[in-house]
Amino acid sequence: MTTPTASTDHQDSRWPDELATYLGPGCFPASHDHLAATLIQRRAPSHLLWHLSLAPRTREFQSLEELVEQLGQLPQNAPARSLEPPT
């Protein structure tokens, strides 16, 4: 088992800045799906897609700041969404 290192902790705190390099002002306003498609198209690191996956799917975000603010309001240990279809 590995323990987080300082570099991992530092990277986790920089994700909003890294997200800004892939989602500029021209990307907004946008829905969750549009932002995810943009990140994929621009070959963003998977951890940015993970952060985005925690955002509400039905909301349209007007700016990067609004998106980051929404994600910052989530509990630190937000439960992961299941990828399994409901039974």
C-alpha cells in the first residue's frame, strides 16, 4: 500500500489551475457533457475528468470560476457515482 506524498497533495490542490489550462473562457457557458467532451478532446489528464464527474450533470456553468466553486462546495470524501445502471 502506498501513502500519498507531498507532490500528490500539491497536485491535488492545483487542479483548478490545471483545469483552467484546458477550459478557457471561450468554453463557457457550457453543460457538464460539453465540458467533459472538451476535456477529452484536449487530452486532459484523467484526474480532471474525475473532478468534473462530481459536478451536477444538469447544470449549465457560466464560467470556470462557477464550476470550481461548485466543486469546492462538495464534501472532501464525496461518494463516487456508480457507473452501474440501476436495477
